[in-house]
Amino acid sequence: MGSGTLALLAALYFSLASNASFWAAFRASEPGHSAGAWALGLGMFVAITALHAGLLLLVVNRWTRNVVLPVVFFITAAAAFYMDRYHVYIDRDMVANVLVTEPKEARELITPDFLLALMLHGLLPSVLVWWTRAPSRSAGKGIAMHAVGIAIAFVVALGAIGLNYQSLSSLMRNEKSMRHLIAPGNWMVALGKALRERRGADAPRQIIATDARIERPAGARPRLVVIVVGETVNAAHWGLNGYARQTTPRLAALDGVNYPDVEACGTNTEVSLPCMFSSQGLHDYDRESIRGSESLLHLLAHLGVSTLWRDNQTGCKGICEGLPFESFLEANVPGHCEGNRCFDSVLLHELDAAVARMPGDAVVVLQMLGNHGPSCYARYPEAFKRFTPVCEVDELGDCERDTIVNAYDNAILYTDTVVADAVAWLEGQSAARDTALIYLSDHGESLGESGLYLHGVPRMIAPEEQLKVPMWLWLSPALREADSIELACLREQDADPRTHDVLFSTVLGLMRVETAARMPGEDLLAPCREVRRTSLLAP
């Protein structure tokens, strides 16, 4: 069988067997219900098949077919499985997440159903490819036939698109995210973009806020701020936000301020984390600029503020590049770790000693494992298994939704304890420094609402479950006194809509950093400083 025929058959197979999510999305769209739906669907089928055949012919020949096609079959089988099972979209951000997934996290996603999908849609067609033999042709004839095949494929694709241009352009304009469901083209394009972005990551980062300075009153005590980065916690299940279950009992008993209306930069860590710690933020979001610039932590380090990133996740995504970093990914600390994972309490392990090596002003970031799915049941010790029964398998499709929610809520209950313990630890540090803590989740999670699971849906169509996140602030009495801040004033404004952008300016305000990059409107404390200052100056 010639490589051209093989490429065409593979493209037909992908259109029929690997694009169930795309065809389901088309049927659910408005054009999918119109009188011309069959014509549009047929045109898209021809165009998708022809385009994939042409793309495959660019890389498939008698020498590469036995390697390239099986690789494409296996990757496409994996992509189709997660698109169909969890309704995820394969875009640049999703592929970037996959590229940095560490082995422990990957193992949680390898389920029996996933392995079966790889066998049926990866191994079986690969065996059929290996069973064929390429005909004997001269190199010149082979190249000529490939060129003709590529030309025909793209002419057919353009013809199919042209005949349905008006309907197709309208569909793609109104349903832009659908293109991320067309396999294998979706992951091929996304992989190219992600790899190109990673190659540019080694370039020197642009220094931000060169006008920054610390304005410290005479005799002021040093400050210690802890930023707790939550993982995959959505606002709807945060007890302090009015959830039917009290998943945050310990925080509710503390003198903190809860912010119930906070929107994340994105729906995955690769997007949200760099954005949270950037000067651009969501209000002026530019992915390339954010990744090419120094972060909040770099800015503080330039000013002499000690920083430390403690990680129970997959790294700081460049935020702490060149700065002190501690990972607990492979740790085995008695009392904090079970099996091949550590609970988030490990982030507080020997924190006293670490902070003792950070004189003066200091900022510590604790990045939690939190509610990272699908294995929420493994994110908390047995003592926190309060809501039962619990889904205790990684294949969420095998569980009732209530059991998935129970595991998720138990994990939040544990997060509540870890954050409360961090506050208690800060209270012990308050004799020498003014202290504060900010808890902010990087993104939310879908738990089966509208058939969606996990996270990573493109922001333009993401549900609130993936975009709305909890945020909670605690200030030591000494810090409130030093900055003339009343909790009552903060609570009067806690219901105002916020975004991840508040982190950058609020931390700068806490550390008394003055710069044009700090936006008072995004500093949670600025309005209350102004209220106190105004009252003091009033006659």
C-alpha cells in the first residue's frame, strides 16, 4: 500500500473515530440544527479529512510511515479520550500543561478505560500500518506522487470550504472553540505553538517597575507575607461564600476577610499562575509579555526583600526563576506524606528554620496540591473524610456525581485546616515582624456540571466553576495598627468584583513598595488606608 493511500485511510479514520466531541459540538450548535446542516456537515467532513491527509503526506513516506503514523494514532487516541470523557479542549494551554505534567500526576490520569482506548484507537491501527508494505518506487516517482497527493488534498479541502464558506465562517466565528476539538490537527498545531513558546522561555526576562522603592517609616518593623496559592478550588464550594456545606470552619472562626467574587486569569495553572504574579495581569493580558517579564517576586528581590517558593506542585512556571525554591514533589516526610504524595501540610514543615534564614522583609509562597483532580480523594488524610461516600477511583465516569463532590469538598476542608495552621504559625512570628496571609486559588474545577469535568476549557467559553475562585486575607493586629487599617472598612468592600490582578498590587502595598506599576484600585487595602488618613486629617 502506498503512503498516499495509507495517509488518506488514516485521515478518514480520524474523521470518523477521533472526532466525536467535534461532531457533538456541531450538532449542538445553531447551524447544526439548520436546514442545511447535512450539507455543512458533509463539507466539513471532506475538508477535515482532506486537510489531515495533506498534513500527513508532508511527514509520511516509505521510511517514516511505520513510526510517524503510530505516534499520531497513539497521541490522537489519548486526546480523543480526554475530549470525549471530560469535555476538555486541546489548545496551546492544554498542551503546555501536558508538557510539564510530572510522572505522579500523569499516573493518576492513566485509568483502565484510558488504556483500553489506547489499545483500540492507538495500537490496533498501528498494527495494521505495520502489516502493510510500501511498494517499490524510485525516489523521483515517490516525491512526484507525494507532491500530487498533497496538492489534491489541499485543493479538495479548499473546494469543500469554498462551497460552504458562508455557513462555515459563521460557525467558526460564533463557535471559535470548536477548532480545538478537531483531532489530530488540534494537538499538532497546539504542540507547535507550545514548543515555540518554550524555546523563547530562555531569553532574558524584562525587568519591571524600575522606579520601585520601599518607603518605610522610621522604626518600622520588618514584614512577613505568606501567599498561599490554592489549586483547583472553585468559589461555589468555598464555605465562606455561602456554600450549603461548611467547608471552611476554621477560617470562619478567624479574623480574616473573605472575597466572594473573584475571577481567575485562566482555567489552568500554566495561564493563571504567571498572570497572578505579573504586573500586566488580566486587565492588560499579553501572554508573551508576561512570560518574557520578571514577576512580582523578582521585583521584590531587587528591592532587598527575601523570597521563598515552597512547592507541592509542578513548579512555579518561571515566577521564581533564579530565586530560592523548595520542592516537596519527591519528599518523604513522616506525618506529612503517604504513598507517593505529600499532603499540603508538608509546606509548613520546618518553615521556622527556612524563614529564620530570611532577615528583614520576606515573602513566602506556598503552592498547594489542593484539589487537583481527578484524584481528589488522595489529597487529604483519612481524618478529613467527612463527606461520604467518596469517589475513590481516578475514572470519574465510574462514579456518581455526589461521590465526586464529596471527595472535592473533603479536600477543601483539608485546605481550610492547612491555611488556618499557616495563620497560627504567622501569629507565632508576629513578635518580631508584622505578618499577613493571602489565600488565592489559581483556577476552579468542573464537577460534572453540563457534563464537564476537571478544568482547562478555553476562557472564552469557560463556565463559572472554572473561573470563579476563592480569596481570603488575614492581617496581624500589629500590621493593621501600623497601616491604620480597620477590618470593618475592608469588609464593607469585600463583595466588590475582583480578579487575580489584586494580588500584585496588594502585596506591593503590604510591603510598602511605591511604584507606578502598583494600581491603588487593585490594592485591597488602599481604600481603607485612605479612609483612616482622611479621618485623621479632618478638623
